[in-house]
Amino acid sequence: MSMPYAKLPAWADYGLIPVINLAVAFVVAGFVVLLVGENPFRAAAVLVEGAFGRGQGIAFTLFYATTFIFSGLSVAVAAHCGLFNIGGEGQGYIAGLGIGIVCLAFDSVLPWWLTFPLAIIAAAAMGALWALIPAYLQAKRGSHIVITTIMFNFIAASVMVYALVGFLKPPGSMAPQTRTFLEGAQLPKLNWVIELFGAKIRSAPFNISFLLALAMAFLVWVLIWRTRLGYEMRTYGHSSKAARYAGISETRIIIIAMMISGALAGMMALNPTMGDQHNVALEFVSGAGFVGIAVALMGRLHPVGIVLAAILFGMLYQGGAELAFEMPAISRDMIVIIQGLVILFAGALEHMFRPYVQALFASLSPRSVGIEAIKGKGA
């Protein structure tokens, strides 16, 4: 007879299982470090020290985490509706065009605090519109959302090349990028917040879009768990047949969920374009849309978990750069392997240890103890 499984409490489902997956990923990564003749404990110490040991590292970690929060929230909103939006990369890319047009038009006439809301609207609108087409194809034609969003990632890359080379780059420039934004389109830094705690920061791109990311995380929580629309999305994600029986429009809920997801993906373009490089260039998304998938899965599709998982991946990016510098035997490619292991165990193998944890909770639950006592008396 198979072992009965118990419904896990929230702290185990959202906390214990991700921690176990993360621990196993780092143990396996430790063996990879051993293969190149380095001490895995020292490597782990350098990784953490590089990300959180100094104010500079903390600022860069939070800068990377900002982008991952947006992309993770994007994946989570679609996933709650039973949709796998793998097109965040392209949606963020296209949103960069909207941001670029707004910034180039208004950076010389408006202050940043007026340009920023316009850029937010442009980014959200462009990302939502880019997600609308795959959503419509899924809802009306039955085209699989994974296939169409992957295709639109490549289309977005081609559109970006055409726009930058064709009409957005300055005349006479050979670089496929816009001109540098003026101060009216440069976001203020938040480094001073970290410096309040005594840390020293020479220069880091940690900026005010981090606060926007936290605000979006809160709004996503309100949307999913405190609104009728969120209830309909979760109902459809749990059972499309039950949703249709309850009178929920399949076309409407798919399109709305994907457009919200695309808007969140589009907002991730604000951080690198207005907060760091102050222009729109090729490859500015740098794979953040795909990292968002792992962030969402590790965060169990909950905004709080997504914020924590985004900080973890920000740590891997920043600490990994320090690790490659301090321990040359560990190349940048090996850092990518470590990140890949975290993605593997947090994403593809996220349910590997769940049956064992559930069986453990079942054996410790009062109900199972009572059953064993009854069996003992019967014997």
C-alpha cells in the first residue's frame, strides 16, 4: 500500500520545499567546484560576501533583483491562469522601444518625475500589446501559448534591430543604440538608503524602479487573492471546464491575464534603460525574461516568494561575478552552470522532494497516529 500524502502547511509549501531544492542545487554545485580543484566552502563564502558583504555588492544585487521581480511577477500572473508565458524576453524588449520613444521625446523638457510615469505607461502598454497577439491566438485559434510567445521573442529581437538601426540611433553613429538620455529621463539612485546603514558605495545603478517593483508585487497579490478577476483567473487555471461551467469567459480571461503579464514584463525594461545605461541598446534585457521563469517557480508563484527568489538570483549574478574574479579557476561559464543548477532544481525538478515531505507530514499528523493506534488495538 502506498504511503498517504498530507496537504502541506503554507510554511512548508512556500518555504521548506524551495529551501530543500536550493540546498540540493548548491550541494551539486559544490561537487562541480570540487572537480576544478577549488574549495566549495570558500567559493560559497566568496559568493555571499560578493553579494552582501559590502554596500557596493548589496546595491548591485538589488539592481539585478529589480528586473527579476518584474519578470517573475509576469510569469506568475499568467501561471495562475494556467498559461505559461515564456515571452517575457520579447515583451520586455518591445517595451524598451516605447520607453526609448518617450525618453527621447521628453527628456529635455520634463523632469524625471514626470517622464517616469509616462515611461511606465509606455512600457506596460507595449508589453501588453505584444502579449495580446499570442493571447488572442490561444483564445480564438487554440494556438499553444508557449509556441507563439517563443516565436514572438525572435520577432521582437528583429523589430528591435530594425528600429535601432533604422531610425532610433543618432545620425552618423555606428552603434545600434539610441543617444544617451538627458537628466529628465535618468532615474535617481537609491544608494543613499544603503549608505544610511554605514555602507560605502562608489557607484552602483540601484535606482527607484526597485520601489516600483515592490509596489507591483503588492498589487499582484491584491489582484490574485483579493479581487473577483483574480478569483476567475485562479479558477480557470485550476480547471478550465469548471470555469466555463461557472460562466467565466475563456477568451476574456486568457486575454486579460496575458496582457497583465505582458505589462509586467514590459516594466522590467525600465530598470536597465532609465536606471543604468540611460539608452536603449541591443540585448539590454540580457535573458532576464527567462530567469523570471525560475524566479516565479522558486517563489511558488507568490509575490513575497518572488521578491525573495529575485534577490537570490541577484545574489548569484553579483556574487558570481566576484567569484569569477577572486577564484580564476571558476570561470564565468561555471557560474552559469551554478545558476543553471538552481534553475533545474527550482524549476524542472521542483516536485522531486515533495512526495517525501508530504509522506513525512502524513506520518507525523495526528490522524495518521490515531490510525496506527487503532491498528495496534485490532492486532
